[in-house]
Amino acid sequence: MVASSVMKSESEFLEVDGEVVEVRRKPIRHWHLRVMPPDGRLRVSIPLHADGDAVSAWIRGKSAWVQKQRSRLRREPPDRVWLFGVPYPLKISPDTGEAVVLFGEGEGFLVRGVRSLDEGWRLLRAWQGERLARCLAEMLPHWQERMHAPSVRWRIRPCKSIWGSCTRATGRLTFNLYLAERSPDLIEYVVVHELAHLFHAHHGPAFWAMVARYLPDWQQRRSALRRPLG
């Protein structure tokens, strides 16, 4: 990549009718499609040598089943949500009054004052984004100083296929909203990874040497980031 350097997970990502699907190749015989909570992202597990075009066609054939599963998710939201690597109980209560997210370390999340479960999820994601922004606002200056990195602009966006990206031409970093679910040490890995792209566009030896200079355990952190929550 020339203009933008992107750190991807170990999974492949396949675009099917405009939707990004996470693809995991495993030593298995059968194909498995999952609709992932809380927001209905698709993940498919396939044999190691399965053909990509065949996978796309198979997923299209499952469209009715996918819609049914997503409808069920909207009716029956997950009973927990992750924040900085820790799972907490979750309750979304559609009712009247002010829309608010309440959180307590020992109590978990209560989202109330929303008209629907979808609105509750949007409110919760916005709340998580604010917490992630606070974390990054502290973490980025620390690592910029240590790595002698130039000043950057940064933003948070919901992404389905990357944890972060660096556009060197504009000095802009983008971080995945779902990093709010991951532990601070994994967020730190993504920060160092993307700052290193300001110096090295590609994932070559010089890039990884720089990451290792500041995070000797980067491989363990990357492996942990690739594992699903729970």
C-alpha cells in the first residue's frame, strides 16, 4: 500500500454484495457461517483450500437465514458487553425518559430511555467510543514522544476488517471503534503499530524491528488481538 498502511488480522476478508465477511480457513471439512453479536457481523469458517468464489455464492444462498438471525439478535440482545478486555452484564431497557448509559464496575451496563434495541446499541457504541477516545488521548502523546513521531490527527470509526490504519500523506490515524472492547495492552499495540507506519509504509523488516524496539512482546499481543473475545 502506498497512501495508506493498514494492519489486518490473521483472518481473510471477503466482500459479498457490498458487505465485508470475515473468513477463517481451518483444517475442517464443513463450512460454518455465524452471525456475530452484537451487531450481526458475518464470520465464516471454511476448509483450507476452499475457493473464494464458491464461498461468496454459498453466503449469498444463506441470505434468508442471515436476516432471520439478525432479526433474532435485535429481539434478543446479548446479555453482556466488553469494555477494555472485561465482560460486563448488559441490559437495554426501552422506555421513556432521558436516553442514558449507566455503568458500574460491579453492576455492568444499563441503557435506558431508548425507543428500540437498535437505538440502545447506537447509544452504547457512542459511549464506548468516548471511553476509547479518552484512552487514546492519553496513550498517543506518550508513544509519539517515545518514538519521536510527528504530530498526527486521529479519529475513531467502526471498522469490520481492520484494527487501525495510517494515511502517511495526511498524517491521519484511524482506530477501530471495537478496540474499546479490547484490553489496554492490545490497544497500545495498535497505537505503536500505526505510529510505526509513519516511518515505514510497509510491513517489512525495518517496520517490525521498530515495533519490536518499543514492544518486545508485540507478537504475543498481536496473537491475543487475533483471538475472538470470550
